[in-house]
Amino acid sequence: MGVDVDKAEEFEELRPLLFSIAYRILGSVGEAEDAVQETWLRFDGSSTLPTSTKAFLSATVTRISIDVLRSARVRREEYVGPWLPEPLLSDPYQDPARSAELADSVSMAALLLLERLSPLERAVFVLREVFGFGFDEIADTVGRSESACRQLVVRARRHMREGRPRFEADRQERRELATRFFDALKGGDVGGLRDLLTGDAQLVGDGGGKAPQLGKAVMGADNVARVLGTAFPLLLRIDVTMEPREVNGQPGAVFRDRDGRILHTMALDVLDARIQAVRVVINPDKLGHIGPVADAWAIDREVKRARRRAN
């Protein structure tokens, strides 16, 4: 009895770390939670206690996540429309010594770049660059030599660097920019929105074929500002509310219907004091972990009626 209680307590202490590893490998809250649960089942079912519980559990959740990602890749190739990670409103794992790495790696932009890596590269990169695991531990985890793991990290770093210029925007600056953006959004201020966007800004929506969504990404500051400035005042007219929140460590918001149910999340990607990407997740399958989900099709019909009345 005492050993079982100790195992459960040890596991619960490490659960935030395990979830954070799995989420960065998978980009899915649901799949990460399932990986953590499977890790517990294997740990609980083991008759021997590992020398290091943290090392054992971290290795186990990583191996499970690699296997899940390999099968998930096939499904994502058949996904309807743009695929975005499941939004994460708060990262359960905190480590002051690695706060920059943790924040940078959980953003939508970083997770989308991680999608370009092979499952093995992604896992090795996450363990080394985000969580600071030693190459000896990583090698044991993925069944490769330390030299091979070092090469995997070098390749992954190169892909990540090439994909996005790293710019550490001041947190307060980001918040102020987001406040101005959402004020302009609520007011339908197309010019004000345009001034806050980079010239090559993009608007991407993920509905997965299960909610109204953009047919493809909207490109360019003028187009993005016009689409947003036209659509969102209509949402507010039918009592949709906007709650500013950090989404994946970046400025964002949660939008709810008049009954408080989740309609979608919005995350802003900030570069050089301008917004370079607006990412909207409206697929109901990706929102259930936040709370009860709204009927996006019904909202869409209401918006169309409101537009006809306005005209």
C-alpha cells in the first residue's frame, strides 16, 4: 500500500513535466494527456522501481509520444484545411532556469516549425533544447548513440533557425500591441488593424472540416485587416464575447458565445513590434479541453443574418 501511494505521489509530482514533453512532441493536448496516462499505466504495472523515476518516466512518455506522432502524421496529411496545434492556455510545467526555452517552444509558430522535423528529430530537440536533458539520457531514451543524437540536434536546430528569425519581443510590448489589436478588432477599425500587421501578415484558421473556416490562409496586411475588421464586429453584434488570454505563451484571446461556450481561440505571433500571424482554432475537437464548445455552424448562420440586416 505504502509503495503504491509513493509511486502515485512521485508520478503526480512529475505529471506537469511529462505533459509538457508530450505536448511539445505532439502539438495536441488530448494526445499528450493520453501519452501521460499510458506512461502511468506502464509505471504502475512495473514490478521494479527505477533508479531515477524522472528519467524513467521522461523516457517512457517520449517513446510513447514518438509512436503516437508517427501515426498522427498520416492523419494530419489527410486533414481538411490548415492544421494548427491544439491551443494551450497555460503550461503546467514551470522551471525558472529554463523559462525562455519553455516559452519559446510552446508558441504556435515554434510548434508548426517542429512539425517539419522527423518524429525522432523532434523528440531529441525537445529533450535537449527545451528541457536540458543530457545526451546520455537522450541516447538511452531513443535508442541511438550519443553521437547520433548530437547530429539529430544539429539538424533540428538548423531547420528551426531557417524557419523563423528569433526575436525576443518584450513581454509588456507584446501585451500592449495585443491590446491595441483587439481594440481595433472590436471597433472594426480596418486601418488601425493594418497598421499593427507586418506587410506579409497571414490569417490562418483551423476548422478541420468540422466548423466554418477560411478556405485557405489570408495573406498580406490589407487582406487580413479587411477580413478581420469586417467579420468581428458582426460576432460582437450577436453577443460573442472576447476574453484576452495568453494562448501558447503568446498574446491571444478566447471567444465565447452568449452562453459562455467556446467558439474559438486566437493567437497572435509578434515579430519586430508587429503582428505577423493571426491563428484561429475553431475545430471543436481541439477546444473541448478548455470548456464546453459552442455550435460554430449556428453562430455562422446568425452572423449571416446579422450581415443581411446590416445591409
